[in-house]
Amino acid sequence: MAFEVPKINYTGAIKEVKLGHKDPPLRIGGETCYPFHLFEGSMPNLPRIAMEVYDSMPDNWPEAAVEPFKDVLGDPVKWAQKCVREFGAQIICLQMASTDPNGLNRGADEAAETARQVAEAIDVPLIVWGTANLEKDTEVLRKTAEACQGKRLILGPLEEGNYKKIAASAIGYRHMVIASSPIDINLAKQLNILLTNMDVAETDILIDPTVSSIGYGIEYCYSVMERIRMAALTQQDEKLQMPIICNVAKETWKAKEVKLSSREAPELGDEKKRGILLEAMSATVLLLAGGDVVIMRHPEAIRLVEAIIGELAG
């Protein structure tokens, strides 16, 4: 008797979402099966990788992370352009690190102008990511939404404590939002309900379940993402059928294991390879859990993950 692979009958699907304002738009989502289970369903749009850009000169980055961008650090416009032109970035994520009240505490008007300049300088979708400070992110993301009207930015993170004002601006100026909740399926669903109750379109929402890198609780992140996908695909939970975004780069490159030099920790091997591999492996784990967009930093790590996506989808 021939062996027949057991298959799951899926009753739900992930919503297909259009990113950016260009024609044709970049599409994500649309899956009718678990990640890369192509023997059971389809993934019309493979996962996408966004390259991160910082709005100010980063500090405490290991040399391996600095080296590919050393000629553009401190200039987010040139940095974003280099990511697109030289490294083929399909999406840019502008990290608004300078607005952190515990850091430079840059004003919302200045931050919004930076976002506008970056949006004008590139022809790929732009994510604008705040610092997870509720009050400051509200101010910065609302100003950014206004300054970039019609650009269909992806604004986040929106949390239960600040979603109302940011979502209202996103609706008014035609942007998307990132619904961020602290590693909990019920909280993720609740925030999506709150946003749709405000008339945010379900196709304008990305889920940020909050992620980590390998060695820092990624197993729990994987479990929550897996449960979100199970609810969306096998339980027809429409409030969890949005694509998932994973802001993994900054979690990886702040880990002590990538900052220790080979001299300080010879047992960990080459420090450059170590950081690249940790980022690539962390991103791959999150893609296998259901990530539709992963935000990454190092071009070599990105090439590794792109190759893995190609192998899994081949």
C-alpha cells in the first residue's frame, strides 16, 4: 500500500495585504496552510524581509553590524537608499530610536520630517517603528502620519494604551498599522478587535506578537505565533487572520553573545559570523512559526534567509 501523507483540512486563510502606495503594490499574506506546508495548501506570497534603518547614529553596535553601513550611518535617507539600491531591500523599516525620551528625545516634528524625507527617497514600502513609549509614540506617529499623507506607511507599534489616537490618524491619512501585544494570543486578538471597532480595515493591520532572538525566549514567541496561526487557519478566527510582522534584528544584535569579541569569548567562535548566523537563525525560526515580514539588519544574514525561503518554497 502506497504511503499517503496525512493532511490538515484548513477552513481559514490569512488575509492578503497590499503594502505601499506604488502600483503594483507589494503583497503579503494569503496563506491557506501552515508556513511552507505547500503539500496542504498555498502561499501565494512568500515571506518578505524588511531592512532596518535608524533615524540617528546607532551606538553600541558590534563592528559586524556597522561595517556594511559605515558610509551612511547617521544619514537615514542615504542609508535607506543604499539598502534598496545595493542590497535589494523590498521594504524599509525606519527605527525612530532618536525619539526615545530616555535617549535623544528628538521632537515629533523633526522625526516626522525625517520619515517624510525617507519616504520620498525610496520606491519601496516604508515601516515607521517607534520606541514603545506610549506617549511619545502617539505624538511621533501621528505627526508622521500627517507628514506622509497618502504614502501608505506601516505605523507601529500600536498598543492598548495608545492605539486610539494613532489609529485615527492612520485612517485619516491612509496608512496601515502594526498591532503590538506582549506575547499573548488573547491580547493580540483583543487589540485587533479594538482596532476594527474603530473602523480600521482588517487588511490595514499587521500583527506584532513581540519577538525575541534565539537564547532569549524565542520558544515562547514561537508557541504564541503558532497558536495564532492555528486559530486563524483551523478555527476560522477572523480577528487573527492578519499577517504577522517580526521586529527581530534589534533583538538579535543587542544580545551579549554578538557583542563579545573573539578575544573575550574564544569559545563562541568568530564574532562576525556569530552575529550573522544568530540573526539568520532567529529570523528563520520566526518564519517557520508564521512570520510574513521579518525586519533584519545584516545583508549576509538576509541572503542566508532568502536562500532558506527559496529552498522551503521550491
